[in-house]
Amino acid sequence: MQVWERSVAGRHHRVEAEGSVRRHLRWYVDGELVTEKRSAEDAVEIDSGDDHPDLGAVKVKFSALGAPRRATVHDDLAGALVGVGGTDLVPEAGSAAAQHEERLLAHPNRYAAQKAGIAIAIIAVPVLLGLLSRFLPDIDVPWPDLPSIPWPDIDLPSIPWPDIDLPIPHFDVEVPGWVRQVLDVLGYVWPVALAFLLARGEVNRRRKRDEQAREEQERD
């Protein structure tokens, strides 16, 4: 079971996630169970409901393989859905989420490079498949001679669609060759750059949360 905890605005929040595929999520505030939810999604939003409208919502994130990543308290459900702002809870020491954060903060450049590498792989696979599709027709593959299936010959009536001649505007715009080349390159570069920036932003987010948690402990 994965646990996140932290005091936010004078109230102690605790989020528990149990299970691997379809996870059971529970949200406690000051020791009281606010709500619970079951979901198999990677990002799960939990609304506090009408009984606790002042608590807002919690967003819990998992990796694509189902590993726990972080839990964030938001002022309202809209903030949780968008994923902007909020206060990250602290994972339990020694848990899977805490170990992930330790590796992330210890090697931030490696983490960003791994995310960029995944983006490169996502781009490269369709390109390689496209190249293979160009050469595969020239390869003589001994396919088995399968019997033909006698499908029934069904004569469907034609539908008399009205013949409407709509005026379609025609724009004759000549795009310079160098612009097309730049756009082609950007189509491959921007997903990698975006993945790298998001990874760096995740590292900065965890560092900021740790600094805030230390300041809260010093005040307490």
C-alpha cells in the first residue's frame, strides 16, 4: 500500500492507494475518511463531495505501468482535472513513490534524458514501420494458399442523394521550401523538447515541495 501525508492549511491530509491494476484510493482529513474511489486510470481525481465542500479535491498519479507517483491536494475539482497548482503530499518513507523521488532528485538529468528518450522512441517506431512498409512488398513471402469464402451477393438499393453544388473557395498559397523543411524538423523535435521540459518541471516541483515541507516542520 502506498501512503502520502502532509498538513495543508492547518489540516492533516492522508491518501492511501492499494492494489496494482484497479486501485482502491482512500482520502482522510484529520483522521476522518472523506471519500474513497476505485479506478484503473493513471490519473485519478477524487472530489470531497457535498459533505465536505471546503476540502476541494485530490489528484493521484501513477506511471504507465501502475507505479505510484504523487498525490496533490487542490482547492477544487477543476484544479485537479487541469492539474495546475495544488499542494503535493509527502510519500511515506521507504515506499515506492519515495524511492522514485529519491532517484529523480539524485539524478535529475538522467530522469529528463530518459523521458526524452521515450519520446524519441515513440517518434522513431512509426518512422521505422513506414520504411519497412516500403520494402516489404519487394520481399517474396511464401503465404499459404487459403480457401476462398463464398460470401453472399447482396444487392443493396441506392440512395438518391440530392445533387448540391456548393461553392468551395480555393486558396492558392505557395509556401517557401525552407518553411516546409523547418516545419518537418519541428514535427520531430517538439515532442522530445516537451518531454524534457516536463521532466525538468517535475524535478523542480519535488524540490519546491521538499523545501516547503522543511519550512513547515521548522515552524511547527
